[in-house]
Amino acid sequence: MLHVRRMEPFYTKKEGIRLKMVFAYQYFSITKDEELYHFIPAEGKEIVLNLNSLQVENLSEVFVFQKGSRFIRLPLYQLLLISNIHDHLEQILEGLELKKESAPKEYYKSLNKDINDLISQLENANTLRLIDHALTVRDENLFYILTNKL
């Protein structure tokens, strides 16, 4: 799992019901396997949030992080699924005092359930692929281990 270590927008701009958060060098960093990667604005550099629904609208935006000569490219939807970015977004909204007071608890409960369901579906699909692989390479021991997981 990735951990967002620092996430501070370079600037924010409210446009109607949308909040644009633009990120720059050294304002956004993640850790992966205890290594620190810094955001570089090579591709995507903003998160657009609908203030009424608290939904991120530009899920396909790709963020690039760098450590030396290594790069991590993450679509925003994936970053939302496998990191603690929600905590940072909530802090940003609280700091701006733009967050709606009524919706968040139910919204986050629903979001967590949806995420857990998606993770379960992906794990099951992966197990089925591994079973197919075990059958292909005729690994009987691996086959029995994997079928016991289902």
C-alpha cells in the first residue's frame, strides 16, 4: 500500500461547485516500500473535487512520482484506492472550511464498502487466474492451496 506523506496544494481555486487543487514540486510526496517519492508535474497536476457530492471528478488524471531515476505513474482513481489520500483531502477541505457538514459520514461509509467490495472482487479474480496458471503448469500443490482459499 502507498502512503501519502505530504499533500499540500500549490494553490486552490473554487469554480462554482468545483474546487481545483493544483500541485507542484515538493508539495506532494508518497512512500512506497519505505522509499520516498516526490511528485513531478509531468502529466497530471490537479485534483478537481465536486463540493456538493465530495466526489473527485478527474479520476483518469495521471500523477507521476520520482525517486532518482525511478518513476511511479498512478491514475488518480488508483491513488484513491490504494493510499490514505482521503485523509489529506479531508484536511485540505477542513482548512478551507468548504466542506459540507451533513454528508461525509454516510458518504465515507458507502465509499469504504464499495472499496472493500472491489478489493474482494479483484482478489477473487486474481485467485482464479492463479488457479488457471497452476493447472497450466501442472502444479498440483499450488492448485490445492489456491482452491482452499475460495
